[in-house]
Amino acid sequence: MSTALIELENVCKTYNQGQANQVLALRDITLTIAANSMVCLRGASGSGKSTLLSIIGCVFPPTSGRAAIAGKQLTRMPDRFLTIHRRATIGFIFQHFNVLPELTVLENITLPLMPLGVAPRQRKERAERLMEMLAISHRANFPARQISGGELQRVAIARALINTPPILLADEPTAHLDHPLSLAFMEIMRDLQASGKTIILTSHDRLITEHPAVERIIAIQDGKIYVP
Amino acid sequence: MSFAKQLNLIDYSLSSLWRRRFKSLGVMVVFAGVIFLLASFQMTTKALTSLAAESLAFAPEITIQKMRAGRQESIPVAYQARLSEILGITAITPRVWGYYFNETKGANYTILGLDPLSMPLGDQLGRAIDQRRLPREHEVVLGRGVQGAASGSGSSIISLFRPDLSLKAMTIVGNFQPETDFLTYDTLFMGLADARDLFGLPPEMVTDLCVTVANPSEVATVAKKIASLLPDTRVVTRQQVQKTYQSVFGWRSGFASVCLLTALTSFIIFAWDKASGLTPEEKKEIAILKMVGWQTADVLALRFWEGMIVSLLSFVVGYTLAYVHVSFFEAALFRPILIGWSVIHPSIPLRPTVNLGETLLVLCLTVVPYLTATIIPSWRAAIIPADSAMN
């Protein structure tokens, strides 16, 4: 039986708490995700799935409730330690890829290693392994603005993997990809899961929600887990 | 580990500055300009003060001038006799020292008339002259600046106007050596009688009496005694002149520095504004960096290194340009402010000196305020929440 890597209990998140524009984004979320699984968070825009992804991704702690990610309690954890925990545990793949267009592919991939003091040669070696795995080695020295959408996403995947995190989060990863590229993306995710990664995706793309590699769909509606 | 991290951050700072090269260059150009102005001023003041000190090293220990109604007038040579009872005076040399304005050339010359043989070591004055020969009657020795301005035609005769506008022709018998430029650049050196004739002074009068004192520590005492014996004179010691120079240059330099510090303040406000005004791309970049694991302190360090690189490069460029400006262009921008009336003199070569203390002073006045002014905008940038990259 798989061990729980992510445990949320009665998690709530309120933005602008105590102010006139207060927004209750998540209410009483209780959720357990096992290690080495692939889960999809599904919900309409504004349902709270990105907020949930941010809490799982250690971007910010919940307003209330208990959240334990890879064995660490996030509640009341200072921002500095959240960041340290995030970079050791989480790899992010963004909807818009969020690569820096003026940097080369290689520089983008190695960005997470810079504040860790990893020497340039080691950074390059680690990035080259990932670029080879994702078939983008030939683009290593191209500025990111000059490569295609599919390649940009592979750059984002390589950047998410450079710190070898156990958890990979992808926010609407196929929103800007055509069908063949979306399929290719899911194949990569399947391989990564096979190599031991825990993968959490947010999407309402049926290609993802109905993909055989996705073991579980968690529906979010109005900040709550929705059970039909 | 930490050192390696800082190296990585410096590496990233350099590439970041290069990516925003037009904005970075704009800040650097303005900053280097402000540093150039401040450093030029400081170097010019220092060079002038040094030159003044050098010239005073050769000035008489005590100069006596006759005063009437608060203004200087000619002094009778006979006053020497009244000082004979003061012990400690080695020699008293009558001197005619005045200025001659050459309207045609727009230049102001210093006329020095004395009898070198009547002053201590006067016979050695010839060493400063290229022909090694002191001027005799109707002869003159010129400073290099006067040689250029007055006798460009190659003539060996120089003609000057007496007060009654009659011409006095003199034969040029030599020039002062280049090493004596600061003292002699604008000087016409002639015998006492010729100088009297040029200025229309009676034979028994000179402009001042130069007193040589045997023991330097007794200068003040001797000066006091002279003042009490000759109450209608002004007795000026070399030290007093030195103080006057320092306060004149110091005041002018201080005044100009206040103006330049205002420029520096304006620049700091400009730097603050530039550092505060993050473009949407810059905000996005910081959010992405934070999302991929950079801490607020890392972003802050990145901004600090960017500021450090910009300010140090600007400092090196500004300071080097200031040195070139003072050395090779004789501080053309500031001469009128610092030297004042003497701008009509033939120009005096300036020799700026670079020492650690002065360099650190300019560094503290420019780089430190810049870094301080960019701290808060940098901090504001660094606290951009990581999740803004997801929107």
C-alpha cells in the first residue's frame, strides 16, 4: 500500500482576510494523496483548484486547517522555510510555461539551482541529462522566445525536474497545446510517474481527465471537494 | 556554499543587466556624469591647493606692504633701516610685484622686479633660467606662458606700456625652465629699476619688502616686532597666505560641492524612481524566480549585486574621466569657478593626485547613497508573492 505524501485536513484559505474584499477560496478541504500516484484536480475557473495547488505546492500556508506535504506541516510555517521546502519537494509546470524569454533554454532550466550555489559545470551536466531525456538538447543555447510551444513546455518540465523533487505539479498543462502535443505531454507524465514521481495536475481537458494514467479525479466546486 | 551562491547571483546579475542594457546604460551614464563632476571638483581643488603650497614654499617668510586707507600703496625702501634692530632677520629684499594686463592678448602677466644679488641664495635664481643668466638693465626673462602669448612672432624684444602709455622695450634674454611653471608661467622677471620704470614708481619706492628670517620658528615673533615698529604697514607671513589660499579654494570648492551634492540628490531620487518602477516583465521574472525556489533574500541579493555593479562601473568610468579632464584638459569645466579672476592668466598645468582617502570619500558620497536609495525599491520587488507567477 502507498504511503500518503500529501495530507490535508479541514484546510481553508481566505484571501484579504478581515478586509472588505475578503474571498473564501477553499473551505474544509480534507484530502490524502499517496506517493507515486497521478491525480487530477478538476473544476471550473475560479473553483479554487489553483489555490489548492498552491497550498500543495508550498507557495503559501492555509489560513486554517492542517496541511502536511512530504512530512512537513505547512501551517504557520514562515515564508523562508516554505520556500526551502518547496524547492526540495515540488516541481512546478505552469499553464503559460513561465519561462524567461530572453534566457536560453539551458539558463531557464538551471534557474532553480542558482540560489543553491551549484557550480556552473554541475548545473550544465544536470540540465543536459534532462534535455536529452526530453529531446530538447538541440535547443540548449536558443533563447526561449525562439522555440515552439511544445518545446517550451519541455523546458518547463526540465526546470521542474532539475532539483529532483518527489512531487510534480502542473497547472492546466495542456491549455495551450494541440492534441498531439497534449498526448506527448501525458506520455512524459506517465514515464515520470513510473520513475517514482507523484504528479498532480489541474485541468478540465478530457484528454487528461480520461487518460488511463490518471488514477484519480478530484472535483472542486466553490472551494470544496465535490462528490457527485 | 554561500560564496558559490553569491558567484551564481553575480553571474545572473550581469546577464540581467545585459538583458536590460538600455535601462542600465541610462542609469550608468547619468551616475558616471555625477561622479565625474564631483571627482573633477575634488581633484581640481586638491591640485590647486598643492600648487599653492608648492609656490608658497618659495615665497618670502614675511612680506611687508604699506597700507593707506585700507589699501596697499608703495613702500619706501628706507623702511629697511628701521628694521635693523630686530634680531633674527637675515635679509630684507625690496621687490616690485605687480600685474600687467595685455589687452591685445587678453592675458594678465605677473611682473617681478628685484635685485637677485641682494637676496639670500639669489645668485642661484639663474638655475631656473634656460640661459643660466640673470637679467641686466633693459633685459627680461619670461615665463613659458608669456613667451607663448607675448612673443609668438619669434622676436627677441618685448614692448610693454608704461602708465603714461609710452612704450618700454626690453630684450628677452631667457625663459624659465618648465619645472618652475607654476611659479613662473605668467611671469616677467626683470631688474628692480626696470620694474619701477614700467609701473612709474619713484626710485626710492617698491611694492613690498621681503624679509628672510634665520629661524623659521621665530617668524611670528619677528612679524609682530615688524608690525609694532612699522604701524602703517601690513605684515603678512607665509603661513597666513597659505591659510588664505586654503580658505579661498575651500570656500569655492565647498560652494560648488553643495551644488553638486544637489545634483547627486537629484540622481538618487532618479535612481529610486528607476528602481521602484518595475516593468510587468520584471515583476513576472521575480515571481517566476520565487516560484522556482529563490528566496526573498536571494532576490534582494540579486538586486544588491545589480546596484553594486552599476554603481562601481559608473564610479570607475566617472573617476577616470575626471582624472583625464583635470590632467589633460586642465579642468576646463571648473577653472573659472575655482580660480576666478586668474582665468585670464596664461593657463597653469594641473597635476591631479589620486590617493586612497580622497577616492574613498567620493566613493562614499556616491556609491553608498545609490545603494541605500535602491534598498527599499529592491525590497519591494523582492517581496512580490511567488503565486503571482501563476496568474
